[in-house]
Amino acid sequence: TSTTTDCSGTTTGVNLIVSNGTNPSFNPDNTAIAFERGGNIIIADTATGAETNYGISGSNPDWSPSGNMIAYTRGGTIYAYDIASSTEFNLQIAGDNAAWSPDENKIAYESGGDIWVVSLTIDKTPETFSVSTSSDSSLDISYDLPDVRSYALGLNTVNLLNVASAQSSATSALSALETLESYRSDTHAAMRRIQSISSDLASMEYSSEQSSGNLADADMPAEITSLVSNLLVQQGGYGVLSDWVSYDRIRTLINSTYSNN
């Protein structure tokens, strides 16, 4: 048996914070409320009522104990939004009505009429494979490696105890396979791009080596010295020939003068 006792206290300071909102959730210091309106998650300041729309599409928000993240549901999947970085994380959890644990290491949620609890760690800086081709960062190749752990794929709550749970688990497995296929396709596309650029770089390196070899084979200082020497010889020869012609004409003129006399 249970006993219900009316509260003998009083309520004060009843304030209208927002209009047309549902499913409110306080942040830890009570300065803001996350709520749902028209399929979007909106945050309102509790003192002024000023609203901030981060463009989060979802329902049933739950503010994390640290105040850094908000969990919510969209399309039957639970997401988390990091407020500081304005980043959305797909937790790959099929369910609704998520609730954080006090240490934020677990999330309780509803799925198929049952309550589930999942342990999770949200990596806000996912592993990235990157290749830098030059000092120009716009030419860098980067690819965020997807999380394919079981809980990230929604396979941590497989239950075959009854038909309904088995069907739900089968649906989760199919969804996980589709997700893996999408990851595989994206990874192959990134690898093809890396291979293409690697081939281009190899061709550029070969051309550079060929050019360096040609320059090394051509002894430029020796070539220039030989060219200048030839020009000097030619100029000197022209000068000697010119001097010889002038002297010969003068001698002829003198001899002719003596002969006439």
C-alpha cells in the first residue's frame, strides 16, 4: 500500500518561459531549458525567455549532467548534440526518450516497450586519416574513420527471447549492414582518390628527376665559357684581318709612289 500526502508548502514564482513548447529539460545550473517545438529542439534562457535555435531536428530532449550535450530522438534513432562545437553525433541507438546517467557514461532509453541501458563513450575528435600534398591545406585529403563498434551500429541490445524482440533485432541487424555498406563505399571512394593522387605525385617526381638529370648533364659553366671563347676568337680574327688589310694597302700605295718617281 502507499499513502499520498498533499504538499503543505506553497509554489511561487510561476513564470511563463516559452509558448507552444513541449518536453522541457533543464540544464544543470537551471539557466536554460531545452524543449521541443515543431519537430525542432530549441533552447530558452530561463531568466529572459530568449530562444536559441541551433537547427537541431528531433524530439524528447534530455540535457546531460555536465551541460555540454543534449540527447534527443530523430527518426527512431537517438542522437547527441555537443553545444560547444555545434556538432551532432549519431549514437546509432534505435529508441526514444533517452536519459543520461549522472556520469554520462550510460544512456537509458525506450525501445519496443522495454527500457534499455547502453554504455557509451562519445569521441568528439574521431580518428582522421589524412594526407598532406603541399603547404596548401585546401589540397589535403582527409577522411574521418567511422565507428563500427557494436553499440555504434545499434547491435548491443540484440534480444531473441520473443518474436517481437527478435524482429526488432533483425531490423537492427539489417540497418547495421546498410550502415557498414555505406561506410565501405565511402572508404573505397576515399582510397581511390588517394591512389589517384599518389599516382600523380609519382609522375611528378619522375618528371622532376628527369629534369634534374638533364640539367646535371649540361655543364652550364663549361658551355658558357666555350661560347664566350669562340666569340673572342672570332672577334680577334676579324681584328687581325682588318689590321692586315690596312697595312697591305698602305704598303702598296708607298711602293706605287716610289715607282712613279
